[in-house]
Amino acid sequence: MSNTARGLAWLIPFVVLVAGTDVYAGHTVQSLNPVTVGAVSFTFASVLFIGINAARSGVASSFRPWRTNRNDVVMFNVMTALTWLTLLFSLKFLEPAVVSVVTFAIGPAIMVVLGPIMRRSSATLATEMVVSVLILGLIGALSWGSVDGLSGIGRIGTERAVVGLTLAVVCGGAYVGTIVYSKRLSDAGLTPLSTLAIRYPLMVVVSWILVAFTGHPDILPALLPGAGFALIGVALQNYIGQVGIKYVEPITASLLDTLSPLVAYMLQFLDGRLHPTAFTLTCILAITALVGLGVLARSRYESRQSATVVALPVGPADTEEAAA
């Protein structure tokens, strides 16, 4: 079984959870302050992961990466905070499926450029480059549709659409950063649990600072939905994603993430304020087909690489060394 196949077993459930989280969060932040929801959720999640990791490996082990991999850990925290804060606010303005597709579909295009730079051992395939460019074009179409009132929310006004789309684009760029730094930490030997234990401190600090300057933080009403969001949308979702990314290249993870909008689109039928449209569905289905093409190309590339290694001839020197 290839590493891509192993990663799929974890990343497909991850994609479903991401979609469910987007729809749930989009519904929740309509009546609650997004910053407060984020502060409560990530405080719960951070305490949970630090506690479990400390119980398994010790307190010193939980905080060791801050010393041994300081730069990567700090950047991982920055990207995580930027990702979630912009996501929660963009969901207040746009249809969850549109937020999801802009956030995740922009990732492969960014990863094509940044992936090989930030991880020298990775290589981007020509098929992945083409797929990423085509996905970027479909994002542009969806963005135009949101401004023109073709999304499931209907006409929301140019200003709200532009703000929501800008936040979603920033979220997508930051999310690419979380994938890259997550992979770097995994390559450095950190387990999924130890990585998650050091992922959220900055998000917790920043969000509570923002809550302190909020006129109506609504902390008590946010406790119960925030706890549910922490367990399902943060803890379980990110643990599954962290395990999955051990087995795949960042570009593959980015391509798989773009399947989330299709699931989010279907889940939107559960939210009465949303009216899914054929325009959104058509763009999402096209993106889904492109994702399948990109993942298939990567899987075949890995299979060919494995076959090449196995088929390498054994020379006399190799035979003598093996005998020794």
C-alpha cells in the first residue's frame, strides 16, 4: 500500500469533519461573536491536548518542541491563529460551501509555489501544477458568483462579499502554512499528539485579548457550542488530519482538502437560512474532479518510484557489503 493510500484513510474522514465544522460554525457565528467562539473552543482543545500529551510523555516532553524546533513551532502557531480567526469571520458573511472552496481550493496553487521552497525534499508534478491553476480559475468563478448573488445566501452586497472573500483567501494562504509546518514538525519526529499539544497557545492568547476589547463578548452563551466545536471541529478533526499528513506530501493534502466544499454543500441543506444553488454545485463538482486527477497522479508517481527502487540491480559491491 502506498503512503498516499494510507493517508487517504485518514484524510477523507478529516475532509468530512472539516465540512461539518464549517456548516456548524457558520450557523453558530450568526448569533454569537466569532472571536468568543474561537477563544472558548481553542482553550478547551489546547488544555485537552496538552493534558493528554503530558499524561503520556510528561510535562517536559510536551513543551520540548518550543526549544528544539522553536522557529517551526512559532510559525505553526501564527498560521493556526490566522487560519481560524479569518475562517470564523468569513463564515459570518458567506455561504459555508463558498468559504470552504475558496479557503481550501486556493491551497494547491499556493503549495505548488511554496511547497518545494519550504520542504526541499518535495517535488511538484506537472499534473498537480495544471490542476492547481484550473482550481484557481474555478475559485475566481465562485468569487464572482458570490458578489453577483449566485451563492446559497443570495445577494449580500458587494462590500460584505468582498470582505468575506478576502478573509477566506487569507485563511486559505494561512492554512497552507499550517500544512507545511505540520509536515516539517512531523518530519522532525514529533508525533501527531505532541504536535497538536503545541499548536494552539497563540490562538488562545490572541482570541482572549480580542474578547477583552469586544463590547458584547457573550461568553456564557458561547460555552456549550464552543465546547462542542472544540471536541469535534478542533480536537478530533485536527488529530485525524495530523495523522493523515504523516503519509502524504503537502500538495496532496491540499488537493484532498478541496473535497470539503462538496460535503459542505450537501450539509447546507440542514441549515434553513441557506439555499444551495446549481452554480455553486457545478463549480464544486468541477473542483472535485480536478482533485481526483491530482491525487491519482501523485499515487501513480509514488508507485512508479517504489517500483524503480525495488527493480534497481544489485552490483557486486552491494552483494559483498550485504554478505559482510
